[in-house]
Amino acid sequence: FSMAAATKDSNAPFCLDSYHVSEEFGFILPQPLEELPPYYQPWMDIALRVPELVHSHELRSCINRMPMLSSEFLQRHRELRLAHLALSVMTMGYVWQEGENDTVEVLPRNLAVPFWEVSQRLGLPPILVHADAVLANWKKRDPQGPFDMENLELLFSLPGGDNTRGFFMVTLLVELAAVPALKSIPTVINGVRCGDTEGVTKALDTISKSLQDMTDALKLMHAYVEPSVFYGIMRIYLSGWKDNPSMPKGLVYEGVQREPMEYSGGSAAESSLLHCFDELLGVKHEGKSAFLTRMRNYMPPAHNQMIQDISMQPSLRNFVQEQPSEHLNQAFERCVTKLVALRSYHLNVVSRFITVPAALARQLRNQSQDSNEDLVSQAPKALEERGTGGSGLMTFLKTVRDQTKQAFLPETS
Ligand code: HEM
């Protein structure tokens, strides 16, 4: 596996398989394993039942009684990914089982130690990430059938029932819709290097079309996820222990380190897609970018490396400005337009799934004391103003969208 080579030899053609990116699935893990070696059955028995064990308030005691297993019998990449997914789902359930007012300070060693070890080997943080819950958490019901909502199933779930499946699977379909765009990135980079205006133009056309398909896939969120369930039930299980008032000290991973550690919760800000397109198109996120940059440490290292290497290529934006081709110019502008539109649509989603239910929750709280029947008013207060990753969300997302517009080419005469 030649990641280092791709970085060192800047003359070698840019290609996807140096970065664990598949031609068919992009950043999605192809054919995730569904089973670990039998030795790990005690993990699987609990991890597969997290929603019901949370519901009956038994998850913490089950995990406390779990045997201490060694992670050394996990070998292949897909085994480690499945183990990370199973351990992360247990961890989220353990921490948030009793809501925001009864969290824990310590993750017990029989969970914390193997989770830490598996995380170290994968180069991922010891918390649920997008690479777990979305990229490695799928199977086809009918293996011969299509890759679509009806035929896709989660391996592991969290509270929220079918809405949780909808949330992760729609996000997976956004990843899938981006595959043609990802495949065009090497064409763009290699085309800029050798001055192939026509090749670059065609590849950019594929990218703008794929960005539109991502937006269309994102629209499915409204059909498959109920905002009140997302806001009132699901969201807390995705949230982390960094900049989170309900876990101000972070979390002690018992047997790993005495001092508590802080990690951001899961969100698609950890998807490598938009990071790649930003770097390719020359979108700069100054100022507010600390959060986005930090999210790169929540990605599989090979994917992070790809983002890094795209950023080191000769500038596409300069190339477009230097070439006299009107078609090239337009193809580039269409990509920026579609990326802005994707972020604008995402703002709309965030408003429907967070801002509106948050306002409703505040209103219900102010009106009466006994509104506890309502889903939204059960939602954690600490998350009202922030994303699960911990960002102050609307201002942040609008800034990121507006920074995307800065990539448009200056008016020429
Ligand atoms: C119900 C659905 C969704 C909600 C409520 C939502 C919410 C949020 C929030 C609150 C943030 C701010 C960062 C954080 O706190 O973690 C964020 C960031 C982000 N989300 Fe989503 N999101 C949703 C679905 C998606 C999907 C399906 C994608 C596509 C893969 C996506 C892509 C992103 C990206 C790329 C960012 C980073 C900011 C940027 O680059 O523009 N989101 N999202």
C-alpha cells in the first residue's frame, strides 16, 4: 500500500487506490464484514442489542459485566473496522443511556482498553465516527439487489428505530452519489499537470453533475427521518465529550490513562468528500476552519492523506484562469455553484432538523411544566445551540457556505 509513495513522488500520476478509495464505492468501505472471530461474541451480543438495552436501562450493567478481551486476534482492516464500529456503538449507548443529566465520568476498562487499542491501530479516535456509523455500517438485504434505500440495512443501530436507519443510509447514499466526482479528481489533477484543457473540462462536468446528485440524495432525509425523533431521541447518541456542557470534564478511558480525554461527536463534517472538493476547487476556510481541520483527525488516515495530497497539487483555479477556454471556465464555475448549492441545501436540512425543533422545545418548556410527553422537550438542552460535533452551528455553517462562494473566478473583461 503506497500512500507514502504518492506523497513523495509528486510526478507519479494521482490515483485513488493509493488512498483506500474504491472505484465502485469511493470512501464507503466495500463489503463490510458482519462477523468477528467467535472469541469476540461477548462484544457482538451486546453491541447488536444496544437500542433495546438502552431502552430497558440495562446496557451499562451488561457492559460492566462484559469480559475483558484482547484485541490481538483482530487482524485484517475490515475486522478492525467492524470491531471499532461495535465498540463505538456500545460506548455511545453507555455514556448517554440516562440522558444528559446522568452521564458517566469513566468508561470501564473492559470496553475502554480494547476500544483504545483498535482505535490506535486504525488511526481513528475512540468515539463513534462517520467512518463507523455510515461508511462501515451497511449490508444489502438481497446481495444481488440494488444499492438503494429499500435494499440497504444497518449492521448496528442506536435508539431511534427506523429513523436511525434512514439517517445513516441517506448519508451513505450521499457518499455513493459522490463516487463519479471522486473518480474525476485524478483526471482533473493529471490533466492540469499536462495541460489537457478538454480532459479537465469533461472531468469538471462530471463533478458538477455528481455534486447535484449528492444534493438530490440529501433531499431523501426528509422522507426517511422525522425531525422530532432526530432531535428528541437520536441526536444525543451521536454527541461527544468535547465542548459539551453535560460532560464538562470529558471521559476517563479506564486502564488507558488517568486523565479524562475529550472527543467530538459524530457528524458528516467527518466525511472526506467536501474536504476533497474544497481543496480541489481552491475553497479556503479561514478563521472558522479550526473545527473542519480538526475533523480530519476523525477520518481514516488514508482518506485524510488524500485531502492533504490534493491540497499540494498545482492550483486548478489558477489553471482555469490561465487557459483561454470558455468551456473550462464555465465547467469550473458550475462546480462552485453546485458546491454552494449543496451547502445551502444542507443549511435548510439543519434548520428543519435542529433549529425548528429546538425553538419548539424552548417554547414548550416556557409554556408548561408537564409537557414531558413531547419528544422534542426531552431533548438535551446542552445541544440546543450546537451541533453534535460541538460547533455553534448556524453561524458556522453559513460562514462555511459563504467562504465557498469566494472560489468563484473574478469577473474578466
Ligand atoms: C439530519 C441530517 C443532518 C443534520 C441535522 C446535520 C447537521 C450538521 C451540523 C449541526 C453540522 C455542524 C458541525 C457539527 O456540529 O458536527 C454539520 C456539518 C456538516 N455536515 Fe451535516 N447534517 C446532516 C446531514 C448531513 C449529510 C447527509 C451530509 C453529507 C454527507 C452532511 C454534511 C456535512 C458537512 C460536510 C459538514 C461540515 C460543514 C461543511 O463542510 O459545510 N450533513 N451538519
